[in-house]
Amino acid sequence: MASNGKLQQQQSSTIVSLDIKNHPGAWRGPPISGEAVEVGNRVLQLNHDKYHPFFSYMDREGVHFHNYLTHHALTLLSLGASPKQIQHLFDINTPYQRGSVPVKQEIVENLSNSSIYKKSLGDEDFYTSFLKFFEKEVDSKGAPAVLQKYVFDEDLVADDMLQGFIHPLVQLGLGIEFNQPAIVAEGLAQAAVHSDHYLFAFFHEAEERAPGVASKYLAGLLDLASADEKCRNASNSQVREKVRDGVLLNVREEAINLAAQYQVGEDEVDLRLAEPSNASAYMVAEAQRWNKAPRMDFFVFHALNTSIFLGPISKLAWLSQRSKARLLTYAGRMSLLLFIDMGAAPLDLEIIRQQQVSKPYEDRPEFRLKGKDFEKFAVAIVDSLNPKGGKAGPQEDENWIRGSGFDDVWETVPSESNCPMASTKST
């Protein structure tokens, strides 16, 4: 993402070529070496050419597990990782990846037809065909025109970006942040092959109800969801598709009514741009349990990851204020949905405080995490990754949890006498 707010396309959308000097990313770590950039380019190109965005098959596992190779490489690079570290993480995460599917040339040639395009959506076997189509579109029309049509126009095609636990939006955000047309094309193609279309009705119903409804800040809506017993019990740890078969089945009206109250006006974009980062950190950091070692909810964390990319996207000079406001509104509503989806855990600031948002906004009441809270949050994340933690959550031999609002998910999380979360306060 260029500092002047323009997505600058100076290379083919089939080639990954990082320009860290001019497009260093949103986060700054130690200086990035030329050797690290070379390794980053190599692994990102291999991912672009060889691997599918899902490493599972919907018809076999009944769920899409996502390829994070791009996320890993660019995050490590931004944090100043060595070439060896970047290569190592790539090497240990490629054996389980799924190879790209063959291109169907007849599909590529006909995707410009809107009816063919819509009929082809949601088919994971068409990923490489969609990728080739978007590479051609970006190269011939430029990234801004393609993004306007397939992301920011207010129709069903553009709303695809919100599917798949917002993974496509993260991929797209990385492409914009680092000015990589090839990764932009990956994000667009990934969105096209997700199949959780049931989200569309939720977003559109919330949008229809919003006019005339008083707007609330996201942190306050999270508190309302957490205080609602029906929202807390909408799903459970044993339900696989918790949004579809939990939230939208059991508390659809409640969820839509809450979502309709989150609205970002065109004149509020700059202020509200900072809000998702704080609110999503609030719902990840504070969803802890007294007397338990710290754990981060894998799925709720997706909202925090997404908030990073709202800045680069919202600074695109060619993007209208209406589109920026709508993106922030939809992203906030998705965060709220993810929170309810994972059990709407009670959010207790005192837990993390036993362990930086922008200064102009820090004193505002809707920004729940203050000053040193973010440092304590970071320490809690590091503590949660300690290998001594062991198994965390049903059938998950790892240190994430999935469903921070569900009591049974915490049963196997150990207590640690020297951990600030392990206080004398009762559960």
C-alpha cells in the first residue's frame, strides 16, 4: 500500500515482487534484509503457483481449512525475521497443503459473463480458473477498477469477500498493503470459491433494518451480546457450522438487531477506522477465565487480524467515502457475528490488567483497552503459546481455543499458580 493512498500497479499480477522500500507494510519491526525479501518473494511465488487456498475438501471434511502461507511470510518479513526463519515456517507448513487444481480454460474465457460468473461461484475446483481470470482482469483494467467491481459495488458479487471467516478480505488486504497485484488476485479468487452464501441474507437484513435505528459503538454491542443469555447459548462447542447452525438458526433476530445498530457514517470514517482494532482486541484479550492460563480464541482472532487491513484499504484515494463506511460497517457486523458464534464470552478487563491505541482516541469510552493494556495483551498472547500449556479445547492438541464462551472448551486449559489469570477470584 503506497503512502499516498494509491494502489500502484507496476508489475504483472502473475509475479510476486516485493518492494519493501516503497511498500513496507503497515507494521514496522527491525530493518528487513535484502536476503529476507528474496526468500519472501520465492515462497510467496511458490504459494501463488502451486497451492490451493484450502488444504481440506468440503465434500470430505465438511469444512474449509485455510492456507496461511502468505500470511506467515509477510508477517514474518514485517517483523524483521531472518531468511532462515521465513523459509523454515514455509517448509513446515507446506506438507499438508493442497495443490492447485488444473485450469479450466473454457471457464476462464467465460467468467466475464455475469451469469456464468455467478453460476461458477462457490466451486473450489474452479479456484485456479478464477485466479487466472482475475490476473487477466487486473493486468488489463488495473487493480482499482477490478476491486471496485468485485469488492466495493453493492451487490452479491462484491459481498463474497465476507465469506470464509473473512479470509478473502485478509488475503486482499495483504495484497493492498504490500502493493502486490498477484496477492490481490489470490484474494479475489479465494472469495469466489467460498460457499457460505448464507451470510449474505444476514448482512442484507441488517442493512435494511439499520435506517432509523440508533447507532452504537462495537464494544457496547459486544457487551450487549455477552449479557444476552440467548446469544451466549446460541451454539456450543460441538456444532461445526456455528454461524449457520447455531447463531442464524437460534438467535437470528437478536443477531440481526444487534448488527443493525452498528453503523459507520461517511463523515465518521477516520474516527471509526481505529475502533475495530480496539474492539476486536477487547473481545480477544478479555475473553479469558480466572484461574486459567491465558488462551486466545482462534476464530475470534480473525476479527483482530482483519482490523489491521481496514486501514490500508480505507486509505485508497480512489475509494469513495460511502464504500469505506460500508466496508467498516460490514467488518464490524462480521466481528459481532464471530463473537456470538464463539459463545459471546463475558469480557472482563480486570483479568488482562492483572497481566497502543492511538492517543487521540484513547480516552473515548468506546475504546475499552487503554495504554498499557495492549502490552499486557501481548504478554498474555506469548504466555498462551508456552508449550507447557498442553491441550486446549476439545480435540485440539494446541494452545488455541475455539469457542471462548463455551465452558467445556476451558476444561482442559491448565491452571498455573504463577499466572496472573490464576487468581483467587472464583469462576
